[in-house]
Amino acid sequence: MHETEHIERSDAAICVWANMADALVASPSLRATWNKTSSAEMRRTAINLADVALSAWHAMSLDEQQACIPFDWGFIAAFVRSVDWNPDGNPVATIPHEMPRAIAAAILSDLSKDEAKQPSHSFARFGEWLANNSNLHEHAAHLPDKKDE
């Protein structure tokens, strides 16, 4: 695996993991699955799902990818919503690696709905946190500049 592929896969896995954590409140099947497994197993599931998500992402045209931006809170959030969580066995009922175009079509359909265009809960909370911590620029002024290192 090339370094850029490794970085892309790692980024996707982190995005899947973050969106899984965010979806716990809204998805009873995900919550039930998580409760019957362990966080470690769900992390491994996020890594495996990252490969599926990336295969769907790469099956899209550039215009379709643009419709799903941002990748983490748009595309990946819709992807996590499309997962068939399975609390009675493996965390995911099926991982259809052979159907990336079908997954891409489902994600595009999901994102075309008005309610899906709203920011995720975590993203909204981050925006609220950032607004309430406006003194961050003062803290950042004391950090070393990378060019000075």
C-alpha cells in the first residue's frame, strides 16, 4: 500500500469512527450493536467500513463527490447512516464490497434530502464550542511557528 493510500484509508477510518460515535443517539440499531460488542471491535469495524466507503467514493464522478462535500460530515455521515447494523452477530450485517456504485447512489440519494443537508450533531457542537472559545487566537499566538522549528 502506498503512503497516500494509507493516509486516505486512515483518514476515512477516523471519519467513520467519529460519525459512528455521533450517530449513537439517532440510531437505535447502532447503539444496540455497540452495547453488545466492545469499543475495540467497533473500531475494527470502522476500519473495515472505511474500505467500503472509499470504494463508493472512488466509484463517484468528480461532480458527485463535490455534491457530497465535506467528505467527513457529508459523505461519511451519509455512509454511516446507510450501514445495516446488526446487534445479533457481526457488528455489520453485510459489507457489500462488490457494490460500490450502489452504495454511492444510496449516499447521493440520502444527501439530496433536505434534512440530510443539516450539519451533524458533533459538527454543530464543535461550531458552538468554537464560538464560545473565541480566545483561541490568543493561545495560538503563543505557539511556535513551524518555519521557526
